[in-house]
Amino acid sequence: MRWAALLCWFSCNCRFRRVRSAARAQDDELSEPIFGPSAWASLIALKIEEMKTVCVKGYEEASAWLKRAQLALVLWALSITGGTWAHPGSGIVVNRQGEVFFTDTGKGVWKIDSRGNLTYFHSSSYHWMALGETRHAAVPPSWGDFQKVTRGAPTVVTSSDVPITIGTDGCMYYAHQSGGHPMEVLRQDPSGETSVLVTIATNAEGQPIRWVNGIAAGADGTLYFTEDSAVQKISKERVVSTVMKVQIAGCQAEAVLDSPPGPYLRGLAVGLDGELFVAATGCRRVLKITPPRKVTTVLEAESPWSPTGVAVHGSDVFVLEYEHIPVPDRQWRPRVRKVTAHGKVISLALVEREPKQGTRPD
């Protein structure tokens, strides 16, 4: 943020100097200057007020640019150092019209319209995504950790550092941890006011919680979130409890690149009947967890693909998958597939890297 402020100051200072020089030049060229001391001062004051407005916008734009540059530098550094903790995004949402939006890590946001056409939609290259269908959904600032990528309703928001979701109440929820403090789940209402919903000290294993991999809101106001090997929920009464710990036999027979041991649960979504659909990235599967805590596999990807995010639209499940291969530049090609209520798997989109464009599978 300090760099953003510095860039803004430099830009506005240059503008001020140009205005002052132009005014003096015009004054010097006339035999009878039209700018006396008071008039000249008034002009400068007016321009300063105009530049204040420009600076506010410039600060926001510079902050957003620096955030994207920071993410790009991190991805680049990991590509040349072979860092093992990097991971592709898990953001995918579907609105009421059946339009699909999904993240392409380091590249931007893609859209699949209701006719199946794929287009590059926005340059926001963040990891997570949330959808708000209500007219008064919480709208984050357009710079920093969150970015709104649509105009008006429905609201599609991307997040750089933390999973996010928007509930039926129009509020945005996300986990936050800093400075050695316990994990907090924050609630931002449509007016922009942020408050702590709950504090989470430990994970499902009773150890200090370090990460929240995904978060989703149910129709009844219940929140669900994933850890590496467990799904937890936050009730309307703000009580945190474990839905279940997930163990899948044989899922590590072929380890998934950039995934920790175990199922590595990431994106999740809530179905019409309260069932949960969870991307088990470490097992290359999408799991369905019913209220009686029965677990079934609804999709299994072939190597080197693995699911990272899921979304539900009616009785269909939309799955975001990435290609996990040990290439120097970590291309992470994404694709989207749909699983119908009858279990049929339909390919919707595959994003190629060279040239930068998407394809619609035949």
C-alpha cells in the first residue's frame, strides 16, 4: 500500500507541476496577464481539488495493479524455485441464468454463457471466487485482497488470499488470520461493516488451525469450510463442529503435484437437499457427503487432472479441474466439466495456453 501511495503522489505531483507551468507560460506570453495573483491561486486550488479525486482513483488502481503484480511475482518465483506449496485456484460459480465463471490462476476469469460459449471475461487472476445473487450483496473494495469483476447484480467477487462466500443474506464471509492470532471467520454486511462471526482455535484434529481451504454457505445460513482432511460447519448459532473427517483408501497411489498428503479437500458447494460436494484434490475426486454422513464419489479425474473447485446449479454439479504436471512454468491448464443428476459427465471448456484462448470441446 505504501508503494501505491508513492505512485499516486508521484503521478499527482507531476500533474500539479504541469498545471503550474502551463499557467505561468500563458501568463508570461500575454502583455497583460489574465492571471493575477488571486486568479492564479484560484486556478491552482481548483486543479488541486480535481487532482484529489484523481489521486483517490489512482491510489485504488495502483493498489490493484500492485496486488496483481505481487501475485504474478509469487507464481513466477515458485516456477523457477520449484516450490511445493503453490496451488492453482478453486474459484467457480454459476448464476441463475446458468452462466459459469471460473478462475484461471495467474491469467484471469473466464465465462461460459448459457449457450456454452467460452470467453475471456476479466483480468483478475486471484484464487477464489464468490457469487451474490441478491441486489444488495456485500461489495468489497475494488482493490486489495478482493475484487468485484461484474457490474450490478449478480455480484461475482474474486479473492487473492482467502476463500470467500456470499450467503443468502447478502453478506460476504471469509477466514482471516494474522499476527499469530487464532483464525477468525469474518462477516461483511452489504453496508461494508465487518465483524467477527466466530474464532476458530483448532482444527478437526485438535491442532492449531493454519488454513481454511474452501468455504460455502447453505440456504439456511449454515457455513461450511474445508481443512485438508475434514469438513467443518458453523451453525446459525455460531457453533463450530466437525461434519466429518474424510479418509479415502488408496487415493495417494499416485500423488497429485503440489498437494499435501491425504485427500486435500478444497472447494465445496451445498446442494439443494443440504448435501455437500467437495473437491478432494489429493484424490482426484469430487465427493458427495449427505446429511447422514455417507460419502460417495460423483466424479474421478484421470491423471494429470484433478478437481479444485465445485459449484451447484439445480441438480447439476460443475467442476473446475487443473492439469497438475511438473512443467517449469507451471501452466496449470484449467478445464470445466459438468456432472448431471444421472451421473453423466459433460466437458464444457478447456483453456489452452498457446495461444492464450479457450476452446469448447466438441
